[in-house]
Amino acid sequence: MASRNSILLENGIALIHDSNSHVVPKPLDILIQYGKPSKLEKGICTSNDVEPQLKGRHADELLMEYMVAGLSLVQLAAHAIYGSRLAGMLEAIDAGNTTVVDHAHINVTAEHSKLGIGATASSGIRAAFCYAPINIVKGFNPFAFHENPLEYWIMQTFSDLADVSPVRNGRVSLGFAWDLWSLDPDIARSMFAKVTIKLRWLDSRFIVSHGGDISKDDKALLEESGVHVSAPQSTELQMSMGRPVCFDASFTNTELHILGARLGLQNAKNHFGQYTMKHGEILKKFPQSLSVEAAFNLATIKGVGTAKMPNEIGRIAAGYKSDLAIFDALNPSMVGAAQHDPVAAIILHSNPADIETVIVNGILGKSEGKLVGISVDTSAKEAVGRTELGWSEIAKEVVKSREAVQSETEKVELAENMSQNL
């Protein structure tokens, strides 16, 4: 609501600084008169934020805290997995990402797994759903895992998914991921042998998740084995997990969207400059491997090489699939740069709001700057109870799920559980 001299912001969350300069989210209505807030009163939170809403469960967590708090996944009901994963995939599409290799840690029950891949298929994104057997938490207070992380149903569920893979005209395929490195190596070898037989096209060209700050010997081993590294820059830097492996001729980095390529490039340039100055030299020029073109290629053609699809996607060319992100080069953040150097404009200046259209497999996922409604995959229709969903409906489900998980997480003795697992 607004008049010439006043604006009323209703039903939002305002980020208010307290007397100690801490940011406190508060549900407030704000009346602005003659350019200044004149009244702040408590309101009801719906869907609007006066400032960007604080986002993420891992805002200030280090890796060990995340290893415990992140296990709250088991508190998420199977039907809630659908909405949560769907939201994540649509976030990727909104940011211009058309393909993901999903290291899927959601396999708490068979139903979780099936609705998880159903959500991926519903979203419209191209994906490899890499099924990961996990240590499933039995309880938090005291903290305990189930005794057998490889119960019969776990690999049987994988087999069931493999029987119907790929889905949605090949857009979503099945892969396999392994997190249980504490088990006997022979168990891992046995699992991979079974998986390779089941998925006849699967080979030994692995992707290592994270893999930052590795030794020279480990780097040489990965190179020799033809292994790629997926090092999401924001995750590695956020949790202080060491320098992400990126912008090296032998390694490939993939990230949720183009902002990751920007962060990776800037981080690599910073390390390169520090190394040069440490040796008493003046940095005169960056190598080609630290160019915006190198970053763009890591986000496109080299990224899809990591995903084992180099001849299908990643470039605009005859015979390749129609997976495209279309930017508005006249938007405020891009208009100056895009006319001079479109690649630099995308890597250094763009943001998801600049992406007008996203097409995956020839089908619109984002149009006129907004996500397109989705058709619920056949595998999830019974659980979801709908055939189509719009973003606002999905967002409301995510908010409800977050509240439920947060309520349960607050009951967990985090410090005690961390001490048990260190």
C-alpha cells in the first residue's frame, strides 16, 4: 500500500540490528513516511521479506557441527523429501543450471529414495541421481547409528530404481555414490562390482565430492585414474575446508550456478597472487587458466565432461540437446559489460535475476524471469496428491517442513553429540 508520501510494508520479516549490532529477524509491518520509517509494529509473517531472508541451516557451522546437525535429515518425513528436493532443483533452474550430478544423501527409507528421484524428475532438470547408502541415525539423545548401514532394503531399493532408469525420456538417470569409507575396503569393492553389473554403462571414472586441499600424491593418483573433482566453492570456503581444487588443467569444478564459477575464479586468483608475492615477485599477468573464459568453460563444457556427457550437452551446437540459459543483457547488472564482453558479463556481473529463460531438453523451466509450473512425475503422484504444482505451493510446503525439522533439531544436544563423534 502506498501514497505519495508514505509506503506501508506488510506481513514481512524485517532484519533489525539490536544494541549489540546483532541481526534479529522480526515479523513487523513498517510504515515509511516522508522517506523514513515512522512506525514498526508486529505483524504476521507470510511470504515477504523487507530484506533478503536469512537462508540456510549451515550459516555459521563448521564441518564437524554440520556432520551432526545435518543428520537431522532423518527427521524429515518421506513426503516432505519430495517438496524439499523439488525446491532445490528449481533453485538450480532459476539460477540457470540445467544439469546436476546429485550426490543423494536422502536414503533414509526406500520411500525417501523413490520420492527423491521422483522430485528430481518432476523439476524438469537434467540429473544423475547418485544413490548413496548412508549411516542412518537411530537416535540423537544419546546419539547412535543403526548397526548395519547396508541392510537388505538399501541395495534392493537401488536395484528397483535401476530397473526403471533412466526416466523422463532419459533426462534423469541413476548413479551411485559411496560415503561409507569407514567400512572394510572389500565391502566397497563388492558394492561397486554389484552396481557396475546392474548399471551396465557405469564405469570406473569417478567424481570425488569436495576433495579440497589434497596432497600432490593424491592429485597424481586422481589424474592417473581419470578421476574428476567436484569442489563447490561456496561450501568449501563457507566451512573452512581448505582451498578448493579448481582452475587446474587436470581438475574440473562444478557448482550450483554461475556464481560458483565467479567465486572459484576470484579465490584462485587470490591464491595465485599470494604465492607470487610470497616469492618476492610482482604479479604482472594471470595465466589463461585464470581467465573468465576458463571459468565459463568449467561451468559448461568441462562440467559436463565431469558428468560423462561431453557429447550431449554443455555447448550450443547441432546435434546437442537443447539445454539453454538466456540472459537479459540490458539488465542493470549486465548492460555495460555485456556489449563489450558477454563472457565476462556472465561470469563477473550476472546474477539469477538476469536469467530470463531456461530451457532443458527443449522444454521451458523458466520463462519471463519466473519459474514455470511443474508436472508431478508419475512415481510421486499418489504421495503428492496433485498432478501439477506452482512455485508458491512448493515454497509453502518447504516452510512447513523446515519448521518441523527445526522443532526436532532443537531437542538435540549438539555439543554432546559432537564430542561423541570426534
